[in-house]
Amino acid sequence: MSDQSMYLYGVLLLCASSFLVGHNGTQEGIGDISREEELELEKQLELLNKPAMRPTSLPRRVKDQVSPKFAEPVTRGLQGGGCPIGTVPIRRITKEDLIRERLRSKIKSFEDNSQGTHYAVLRTTANSNKKFVGAGAQISTHNPHVDGRQYSAARVKIRNGPDSLEAGWRVDPTLYGDNRPRHFIRTDAGGSHCFNTRCPGFIIVRSDIRLDEVVDKDRANGNWWFVAGSNHDEVGFWPKKIFTGLGGLANYAEWGGEAFSPLGTNPAPMGTGLVPVKIPGFNAYFCEVSVLNEYGQTVDVDNTEEFADDHKLYGVKDLGIGDSGRFVQYGGPRHVILKNY
């Protein structure tokens, strides 16, 4: 078990590469597509895998804080020494990626109103009138075993109206073609949604840092940023123009787990596969749970509630504030706990 932190900010040159987030060649979950869908995917590939282009300017908060690391080539795992100095390596999107994305999106549309998707989260209450410009936490990372169309995830989520952003980790064979835990972001904006960099909505600025946990908003220009690690290194941002609800402040946040299993199959494990037992470090957890208020200050989140849609299977426990800040455990399904534990 490991725990990691991350956050969001800037724009450099883009350099397409294939070194990130590969898969083991498994084609599970990919179905046949029509000729019309294939042509549409080809057009989308052209858009997503455009040649590198030099931006006209950097966002203000990044321009004044460019790290010396940005002046060094990122060569880890890259063939031939990596991209040119001042560029950011981006995983080249393949047609198989887009087919997986489309299949996962179809499943996701079904999940939202099905009994196959389960949640165990700490969330802000519906009657809270608080507004904030960010939410985050450190999240323990696990590798729950899932099969077929199942998936298991842990994420921070913010929302306003129809728009929402998520960041965390997930094990999802349908989306990735393997059973490894991967850091991810999910964008729901303007009636469309996608994962990671598989749509033009998220602009990445460096990829030596993996996608992870915290969502933050640049109050100067209204962009939402994803930042990573204790140094708040800039990973990428969502332009304000793609949002309607999140064009302003967020009014909802949640921290916790999500798991999906097709109806008629065994429930997918969430976190460590154990329900919370109120022992810090024993279960999957979020620590340093917090929000950024309207003034950009990191504060404890109040007016929250524990929510699990099926208490017979999954659970969540808010252990309050301790040495690791606000501490929240989650997990399940419940039947894996011994009765005499």
C-alpha cells in the first residue's frame, strides 16, 4: 500500500510519445465498431495526436513560477533520449484507446442509473452554501482484483451543476486493457466526458509526474488546475471556456471509493476489499482531506456526511482530524470480513 499526493498548473510544448500507460496487449472489452464510427475515431486521433505546437504564452501563475525542472528534458522511459528541451512527452493515443474509452463511456452511462455501481464517500451536504476553489487529499493506492467489466477506483471529485472533475486512481480492464492501478482524471464538461488526455479538454504541461489527487482553481483566470506532490508541481489544466457550472466556483466535493460490477456478478472490491474498522492505516484511506476556500486558503471541510449507497456491502468512516489531518477510511465488500474479527 502506498499513498501519494498531487495537484494542477501550466503550458509548454507538446511532444507525442508512447512511453506512458501502456497495456499488456489484452483486447478484453473491445467490440466491433461500424465504418462510420471508425472514420469518426480517425478524425479524433488526428485532433488528439497533433504535432507539437509552441504556445503563445504561459498562464500567469505558471509564467511567474516556472521551475528549473521545466528547462530539463524528461527522458525517463523515452526512446532516443526523449523529447527536445522545453517539451512535454505525451502518450500517443491509439485507436484501441478510443474504442476502450467509447465502451467505458457506454458502460458509464448505464452505471449511473444502475444497481451495479456503488459508492462509499465523504461528501459535502446538499444544504451547504459553501463555495470553494479546490479540494484535495492524499490517497492510499491499492490493486484490488477485478474481472471483466468490473472496475474499482478512489478519487476526489468536485462539481457545480452539470460539470465535474475527478482525480485519483482506478483499476479498470475495460478502459486500460489490464488489471493494474493507474492514476486518472475524468472530465465532465459541456455535456461530454472523457478520461485522462483522451479529449481536448485537459491541457497537460508535464508528464514526468503521474496523474493523482488534488483539484485547484486559478482564481486569476478561472482555469481549473491539476497539481501534484508536496511541491504542488503543475501537471495540467482545464480551460475555463469548456465549463458552464465550473466556470464559477465549485459547490460540491467528495472523497472516497467507487466500484462497479455488472448485475448478476459478485461485487467488485473497493480499496483493500475490507470495510472500515476505525484503525488508522488498516483500510484504504484519504488523509489531509481539505478544500480551498474562496480566498485560496487550505481549510478543513465542514458540513459533510458519510455516504454509502449500500451499507450491506461497502462502508466509509470519517475518523476526524488527527496527526495526518482529516482522515477518512472506506472499502468493502462487507462479506470478506470474518464474523469473529
